Amino acid sequence: MSFHLTKNSTLFTPSNYNLLSITLNSTSKYTNSTINRITKRKLNTSNLLFKNGNTFNPNKISKSFFSASTVHKDINNNNGPKVKPLEKIDHTILELVRLNNNFNPNIHKVVPFYLDTVMLGVIPENVFQQLKKYNKTFSKNEKPFSIFAHKVTFSEYVNTFEKRGKAINDLLTHWRDNNTFSCLKGWRDELYPVFDGNHEIAFNIERSGIALFGLRAFGCHINGYVEDPETHKLKMWIAQRSFNKQTFPGKLDNIVAGGVSFPYSPTETAIKECLEEASMPQEISKQVVPCGAVTYISVEKRGISSDSQYVFDLKLPPSFKPKPNDNEVEGFHLMEFDEIIERLKKNEFKSNSGIVIIDFMIRHGILTHSMEVNYLDILSNIHRPIPFPGPNFIKMKNKK
Amino acid sequence: MSFHLTKNSTLFTPSNYNLLSITLNSTSKYTNSTINRITKRKLNTSNLLFKNGNTFNPNKISKSFFSASTVHKDINNNNGPKVKPLEKIDHTILELVRLNNNFNPNIHKVVPFYLDTVMLGVIPENVFQQLKKYNKTFSKNEKPFSIFAHKVTFSEYVNTFEKRGKAINDLLTHWRDNNTFSCLKGWRDELYPVFDGNHEIAFNIERSGIALFGLRAFGCHINGYVEDPETHKLKMWIAQRSFNKQTFPGKLDNIVAGGVSFPYSPTETAIKECLEEASMPQEISKQVVPCGAVTYISVEKRGISSDSQYVFDLKLPPSFKPKPNDNEVEGFHLMEFDEIIERLKKNEFKSNSGIVIIDFMIRHGILTHSMEVNYLDILSNIHRPIPFPGPNFIKMKNKK
């Protein structure tokens, strides 16, 4: 059986990305490696970028468009953050969304990571090679992992919460000490829980290593906005990340965002981070409204981020001015949405924060179907199904 | 290569529906028919129901929970619509969402319908059999369709907008006159455009036949809500559909909804339908705010609905009372969200309208992650990618 397909067909247009995944899958099935084949079959939730794309190549995008030397620490002034694009670029909103949701099982080779029969994440090929090397340093009965060509699990004796956590921690510590993966240089001493199929915590893992296994991570982002009392026009408070930050230095960001770690719920995390990141008193922050979530699978230098970001809207009084409370933020700027869209298209935002703002603009009628031909594709791309188990916040709350 | 999978594994939990699709795909590949195999490969955008499900079987759901004899025409009274559930049911929100988005390439046999190299829709197996029968009644050079085991296209000579529309119209008229498909009894004399890969109209098709080919349809739904000026609590105006309506008689519905047909944009359609369905003056209806869209692929008695419903929020003045303007609506009821959730779970809503209200509740912080363990899965299920081409409203607007 074969399919009649040509490269220039509209199967390659944005609205057909999922179809393309299957198409490439069926044609390349017998030519690619085992690893890749497993990936394609198992992780076919892809909203993918174009392999043979005639419109867009993510590898051609420069990594950063900020020149640190041109930035002034103009906290809360009216001139906006001083950033100098290194080259002219003009992304479409759909391209930005796909840059952030760029995991493509037809391009990125991964091996699934199982707990018993439950897939918890996926291991990029380079990490898989290092894992095999590490596992070989143990004698037969002491190997912490069972490694097959098409999957990785814990060894049979690694069968408790504590033992799994220790096996993972020993591995990451070894890699950190040997400078195997640069993401572990940002070791945070912050544990993220990994959930099994019953929403119970299977083990904890150091936050900086989570993307090495493509495990699920959960975060929250707050859209801090202000409504003009007369015109009802909305503006949004935008943070600029510190240039000293380990991840995405200098990029524009939501007013507040943070990882959700046990035992905090997304809402508790949101309120906590409002104080820590923007000096926001609780009488304001407790008015955050949960308005959905964005989900995506993103391939980055540090690995694969299978992320769910809970989204909150927070209407701020016009008199409130956020202030940095730690060294994570250079400053805050109140921006009109025209400016935000312009800066988004220049890729000046941390990518997932940009996506949260795109979601906000769609929900509030700022970015509409009459402005944006890819409206429906954008919505699908920011709500990608994540095929790994997650927490049950209701059960967690009752346990506390 | 084989995968270690068991029926009771958490691969079958809600968060893994896409994975399940692939799993079943790989194990059942050599046992199913060609038709089914094509479907699985080509349409793997599934957010599916469980084939071997241990939790939920859509076939067990009764078709209607309304007993017409118990309904009073109590338009705009305060007691809510009188509907008597025929049996006790209590769906979860995720089940409702999946009932509406229930196309599953592992269960539903379809053949793709192409225009040149562009897939426009999918034809259910029973329709495919009738199409073959119809095509055989023509002599070799006059057959309107080219039919293969794995795809259907127009014949080479059917190569213009007019010829394609005629071929489809002749076919549907033949089926209507022969009572082949009951959906055609509801012939509307309303044409829907079908778009090619360049967003141009490839042909028009009678609205009542669109699901026979799984072609894309576009609609708009308006959430008409009222905010209590003191408590800021929201209520929503809910319509009850006429018992004489061809589709979903007696079901609860959004205040206003309608199909988007050329040359109207979603916003123009929304405003037009507000007058037609709820006697709403333009000074109110023109304040509709576009707030996104829900997309899904739904298998129904009439065929396969590959739908995109543009969603609008409309804050109504507390003094405004919608009134039926035609015979489509029994009456309108202002409901608290507690009641709406209760009635949703009893499956009293037209399914896609229920989904639009679920989306509203998520966007407005009424249904939150701290109430709903399947929050993220719900969001992915209501934003399913639709792998067929659609219109470009911006280009259409400029052409008018």
C-alpha cells in the first residue's frame, strides 16, 4: 500500500501538520533506525514542524536577539526594555507557537522511559547513549536501569519511591560531576515529583535534569494586566528576565511565572511567586483567576520539555507597580498589545511565556480570527495532548 | 518489533488517549481491513474513546434524555426547562468532551476524500459502499468519481468549481430521492463552501450532506452571560431547542449558534444569528467578543463532523431578555453555573454547545484545575487539530 503524496502538496500547509506526521511516518518507516521508529509509533501526538518544509526551518532562527551591552536597567520607566535585535526577523504567530511546540517524532530520536507498563517520558538519543555507558559501569545485578533498544525502565530491584529517586539522583550527580550535560550546571537543589498512572509520586528528580528524560513538568504563568477605566483598553505588565539567569537571560516574560512543585497547587504557587518575583501583596495576588492552561512538547538544548503551564489572569489596579524582589528580573514594563505583538514577532519573549500571552490575547478578543488566518491551528498547537501521567491536585489537597 | 502492553496498564487512562491510538494501531495493524489501516495512518489526530475501555462506552449512552410529554413551554419563566431524564446518568466533563470528539481511527472505518493531492475529508465506510454503487451506474468515461480502495477523488474531467458542485449535488439528490441516508431528509437548500489547499472554494455542497464526506464545517456559538452587579457572579442564558427541529430536538443550547457560510465571517454570522434566533438588537449583539474556538471530530448518525466552532462571549445587560424569533427555540432560561454543570453531566445539552460552555467555564475560572482532575485533557480534547484545509477570512473580507 502506498500513498499518493508530493512535496508541494497542501499536506504540507500549516493546517495539516498532524497529517504530515503520519505521512512521513508511513513512507520512512522502513528506512529509519529502531529508535526513531519507536518514537514515531509511540508518540504520535505531534503538532510538528516541517521536515521537508517549504516555509519554515526552526534551525535557521538565531538563538538570541538581545545584545546585553545595549540594555539599560531602566526599571519601570516608560521607554520599554532596551533590547537591540541582532538581525531583522518577523515571525508569524503560528511559527512562534510551533517553535515552542517543536517536538517532532519524525525528526527527534527518542527512547521511551517506562515505569512498569506506564510511559513516563522520552529520552533523547544522546542521553540514551550516555545512559547505556553509565549502566555498563555496574555489575550485572547492580545495574540501576533495564535498557532495551526500544525502551528504558528501572531494574527490577529499583522498586520503591526511595530507590527510584536514589537511582536517578546518582545518575544525574555522576553526569553533573563529569560535565556530561550542560543543563546540570544549573543544578537547583529543587526536587520535582514524577507521577505514575495512579497520580501517585513514583519518584522525585532534581529539576535541572527533568528534560533529559522528557518527563512532565508543571508550571504557572500569570498575565498581569491593567484595564484603562475610560477606554477599557487592556495593557499588560511584562517582565524582563535578569541577564544573570541560567535560562533565557534577558528575554521578555510574564509578570510572574514559576514551576509547580509538590505539595503546592498551581494557585498556591502563583500566589507565592507573585510575592517572590514582583513584590506583590497577597490582597492583590489572591485575586488570580485560573483561565486554562497551555500544553506543548518542546525540544531544547537541555532536552525535551513536556510542559503544562497553568494560566492565570490577574487584573491589577492601575496604581500598582511591580518591583523586582530578587535578582531574577531586570525590570517590569507596562506595554500596549500592539507593542507586545511586535516584540513577540521579533522573538524577544521567552517562548513559552509568549505562548501564554498569545492565549491571553485570543481569550480577550485582542488577537482574532479576522486578524489571524492560522487562528485554529494556533489554538491546537498550544493545547497539545501530553501522553504521560500527571498529578491529581484534588487528591493532593485532601492529603495535606 | 513488539511493545510490552497490557490492557489494564495506565496507557488506558484518560491522559494517554493519544498514545492508546498508536498502541492499538501497532498491535492491530495486520488484522484489520485496508480501509481501516488507511484511516489509522492518515488520520492519526485522534483524541479517542476507549476501544477496550474499562471506564466508558459511548454506545451505552442513550440517545436522548428528554421526554417530550413532560416539557412545558415555559418561556422565560424562573423554573428552568422542564425535562425529565429517562434514566439516571452522571457523566464526567471529560466523558462529555470525548462523546463530542469521538472520532477514533481505530474504530471508525473511513476512506479519505481528495482533491488532487489535498485531503478534504473522510468518507465513512457505509457511505463509501453507496458511493461505489452510484459510480457504477455511469459509463466508463462519465463516472463522476475516481474510486480506489484507499481514496476517492473527482474524476479527471470534473475539474472546475461548477463541475465539482454539480457532481456532488447530483449524487446527494440521488441519495435523497432514494432515501439512502436519513440526514438528507433534512435538506436545507443551504450551500456550504469546501476549501482547497489555497483557501479557495473548490466547490459548494448542500449543508445536510456535508457529514457524509467528513468535510470541514464552521460555525459560531455565542455565550450570552449576565454579571450580577454586586456579587460579580456570572449566569448564562441557555436556549432550549424546539422539539420540531431536525437536529437535537429539545436539547439545551447556547443562547445563539449558527453555521458560518460564505460570504459571511464568523463575527457577521454571530451578529446576524443574534437577531434571527434571540430577537437581539444590533446595538447589543455587535458587542460580541471573539474568544477562541473549539475544534473536534465527531461521529454521528449523519456522518462525520469535522467542526470548528468560533466562540464569542457576549455580556448582556441584566434587563435584556432573549425572545424566540422563529420556530427553532422553545424558550430561554437564565441559569446559574451550578445548574448548568448539573445539566451538562446529565447530557441535557446539545453536545457541541455543552463543549462551548465548558470552554467558557474554564476561561472564566468557573471550572478550575482544583475542581477537575482531567482539566488538561479536557483542554486538548476541545482543541483537536483538523487536518483538512479551511477558509481565509482575511482574504475573503478583502474580496468582498
